[in-house]
Amino acid sequence: MVPVVGSLVAFLVALLVGGAAIHISATVVADVDDYSHAIVTALVGAIAWALTSWIPLVGPIIALVAWIWVINWRYPGGWANAAAIGFVAWLSALAILFVLNSVLRFGVGAFGIPGA
């Protein structure tokens, strides 16, 4: 029972971190200030990534396009804006994870942010 609770807590923390990164980037790039919207975007983006990244040779490229498509679908501004939100979210996730993992020694990831 304890490993299940630990896994659930780790998933929730990683989802909150991914949502925070998307929230920061969506606020900066698209002027959208809705944290719950960002959390759902992180969850749907992670699902899109998981469904496509396994494809041999082109999977990571298709997964990245699918992830940006999710951001484009959830936020205003078109594909360029979605790519900018994704890039700033990735940078934000790296900064958040640096503080959580290096300074506070949490050992978490960012669910919904590829490569973070």
C-alpha cells in the first residue's frame, strides 16, 4: 500500500510542476493566467507524448508535434505561440526542477514537459 501512495504522491507533484511550468509560460507568452487549465494541458500533453513517442525513428518528432498541438489547442495564438509556450515551459520546468532537486533534494520530474 505504501509504494502505491508514494507513486501517487510523486505523480501528483510531477504533474503540479509540469502545470506550473506551462502556467508560467502561458502567462508570459499568451497572457493566460489559469493554473488549473495548465495542469490539464500538462496531463493531456503527456498522454499525447506517450501515445506517439514509441514510434520507431520518427516517434520523438511526432510526439513533439503532438505536444505542441495540444498547447495550440488549449491556448490562443496559433502554432508559433504554442511552440513559444512549449519552449518557455521547458525552460521554466528546468528552473523549477533545479530548485526542487538540487536545492531541496526532492528528486521529482515534470509530468507533461518533454525532456524535463
